[in-house]
Amino acid sequence: MAIRLVLADDHPLILNGLTSLFKFEPDFEVLASCTDGAAALEAIRRERPDVAVLDIRMPGLTGIEVARKVNEEKLGARLVLLTAALEDEDMLDAVMLGIQGVVLKEMAPQFLVQCIRKVYTGEQWLERRSTKQALEKLLKREAGAREMAALLTQREIELVRMVAGGLRNKEIAGKLCISEGTVKVHLHNIYQKVNVDGRVALLRYAQEKGLV
């Protein structure tokens, strides 16, 4: 039986190249070729392919967002991400979502063909160094989250994330519906609990614990 595919890439030349590539492979059948994430998701819902090949960065829904929807809706397609450059956060998202394949666009087309065949049979095709870094980052986040939960309340953790996001006291107060004075009291308590002496040190601490 042919491996049934849905392809998605917002660059027409790349999408046409992918479609042509699989036309010359007798064990593949392209069910749909899509130029954005929303169309890809609809095609996956409609066609129920064996494998969906998704560009990571697409207008509307990104490849990661499509993958998340596929998992949430239990659509059954195995997932392969295509990317020009693999960022740590992308790889972390891919690992957390259980995506089976990640292929760099700079690689020879035959590597993508091999990747899909492996993914179809239940194997994984992930770039080892990036996967290792992503898993290390995930473990660091989990350890940091446990440590923060032991030291801070949920409200204080939320406030730390806002500070790390660059929000000033007035903006934090508005978002949390509290006074600036209360924000200052929370920050003072946080500084004491995690043993830092200001916003810059708190940002550094949040980064070390994987909160940002």
C-alpha cells in the first residue's frame, strides 16, 4: 500500500518540488498540497493521511500549531516537520508534542523520503544534537519549575514571568488587577525568597530555572 501524504509549505517552489518528488516514488500518494497551516489542518481532517509533512513556519497556523491540533483531535497522522533552521524552542516543542520526524530543508531530498518511510513504520528521525539539547532544556525547566513551586506561590510565579517578559510594575498591576504597591510588596517577598537583589537578577534567575 502507498504511504498517503499531506504536504504543506508556504513557498510554492518548495511545495511544487515536494509534490514532484513524491510523484516519482511508487510507494507514496500525495493526497493534498497546502500553502498554509489552516489548509493543512483541514486536509488532514478530511483525508486522514498516514503522514503529514509540515513546514514549521507558515502563515496562520505554524507547523507546530498544526501538529498540536492533530494531537488534540487524535487525527492519527504521523508528523514530519520541515525547517530551514532548527531553533532550540522548535525542537523542544517537537519533542514535547511527540513529533516523529524533523528534516532540515538544506538536506538532500532523499533524506526526506527516507525519513517519511521510517516515520510511517513507527520509527523516529530526529537530529540527535538538537534533540539532546531540547531534552536537556526540558529537564531543566521541569527541575526549575519544581524548585520554584517549593519557594513561591502561583501568584508569585506568575509575577516572575511577567517581570521576565519585560512588564513594568504598573503594567503588572493592571493585568493582575492589584495596586502598584501590592506588586512592590510581592516583588520584595520574591527577592527575599530566591535571594536576588533586583529585577535584573530576578530575570537571570528565571532564565537559569528555565521559566523564560
